[in-house]
Amino acid sequence: MRPLQISAETAQKLAKALDVPLEQVMHTPQHILIQKLIEIEREEASNRK
């Protein structure tokens, strides 16, 4: 499996949003992380309105 191609800031944001250690984020399947990122972005967008 390829290493995740995400920035350190994105990894930290995901770890905080998922309430898991950063190491666990790096071992989470990519499709799950992408889904969570989409959810986070939608929440942030709705909070900006």
C-alpha cells in the first residue's frame, strides 16, 4: 500500500476531527480519509455562512 499523499496540516486536522492519534490517521485507508475530509469541509463551509 502506498503512503498517504497528504500534508502534515491535513493529517493533524484529520486526527483532531476523528479524535484519533496521528499515527492511526496515517494507517487509515485513503478512501475513509477522503470521505472524512469532505465531511469536515462541508461543516466548515456551513459554519462560514
